[in-house]
Amino acid sequence: MYPANFDYQKASSVDEAIQALAANPDLKIIAGGHSLLPAMKLRLAQPPALLDVWGISELRGIKEEGDWFVVGAMTTHFDVLQSKLPLFAEVAGWVGDPMVRHRGTIGGSLAHADPSADYPAAALATGAEFVIRGPSGERTVKADDMFKGMFESAVEQGELLTHIRIPKTISSFAYEKYRHPASHYAIVGLALAKHADGSIRAAYTGAGEKAERLPKLEEALGKGETSFSGLVDAGNLLGDRFASAEFRAHLVDVLAGRAAARLK
């Protein structure tokens, strides 16, 4: 299928992008395009105008600042895969296929907040932070406050996600995924990260309307448990032709056991 007609413009800097968004509230940001364009082709999304931020060089690359890795939002999945980023580098290898990984961006995926995307679980498990800039300036949002609902993140109208901050103080991590065989999206994905203070954060994606923390699993891991049952209530999960809510709940338990076995 073909997308509905839309207007198109490009931004060459963050300031230019913010100004364009302020001037035209109808603009929808497009980065690598591998999240938004498929929805547009199916006409699940019909934005009247697109703002292309792919060419903003200041939003690319990975650097270290104190106890944080700072990742530009336009950094591609492939660059994340080749990096030393805790958990995220592993998760990037599960994203799509080589074409998607060379074009799609970490920031585009996280801001898009697809309920079946991989990175949101990694963000929650690592305790990542998100730097968001808008007409009123810059603000930082913690991972626990980033994902609001299905395709809904804390990035508001007129704002742009510029960087992701990932703690360097993670000693061990694991990501396990049961994926759709064609799209490679997560039917269920489960992420664990052990932090320097010994605490473990856990999160899942693909099973509900948004990625969520798993407090029952975090508590069980803190007690040294290695097998898990009933970590999530199937009544709160999605069911479709690919997997019922009950099967997704079962997958959360199974993947939790696999991921926990890999933690050091």
C-alpha cells in the first residue's frame, strides 16, 4: 500500500527542528523511518507533514560523561550493536534485520514507543534517562516515566528526544526474546540488568500496551530464586492471532528463567 499524501521538510540542527515544530504543530518527526513508514504505508498513521531529522549530525554518536554513556538519538541500531553499551548492544542485535539496523535509530524507536519494540525494556532495566529538548528548553526524563502507553512516550508535541543516558555501572545483563518470525518484533522480550549496588532491574516488552518493569521478578531475584511463575497477570496483557494473553504471560515466566540463568 501507499501512504496518504503528506508535506515534507528537513532540519539540519536541533534548534532548526524545534523552530519548525513550533511553527507547524502538524509536523511528525521522522528519523530512520523504519517505525513510522510501515505504519504510514498501512495507513495506520496519516501525518499531514513530516520533519526529517536524519541529517542532524549533533544527534549522532556515543560518548562517555562520568558514570554515563551518552547516546545521540540518531545513532543507528548497527552502531549501538558495535558499541560497548551495557544491555543495549545485545538488544540491538535482536532489532529487525541488517537493513533495519543500518537505517533505524535508537532515538526513533524509543520515542515511537511501539509496544513490541526491544529498546524500551532495555531502558527500564538499565535505568536509562532521556534528554528531551523543546521550546522551553531541555529536560531529563527517567525511564520509569518515559513510556506512557501504546505508541505514546513522554516526548510531547513540539519536543525532540536528543540523547539517551545509560549508566556505565552495570555489572551484568541479559535479554531474551520470543519474536515474530516475519517482522522480528517481540511477542515477548525480557531484559535484566544487575547494577553496581547489587540490585537487579527487570522489564518486559511485547506483551502489553507498553514496556513495564517486573517488580515480582526483581524481588524474586533479590532472594536468589531461579524459577518463576505468575510474574504477570494475563488479564493485563494483549492477545492476538500471534499469541494469546495467557501464552504471553507464560513466555514472561520462561524468558525470565533464561535471562536469570545468564546473570553473573
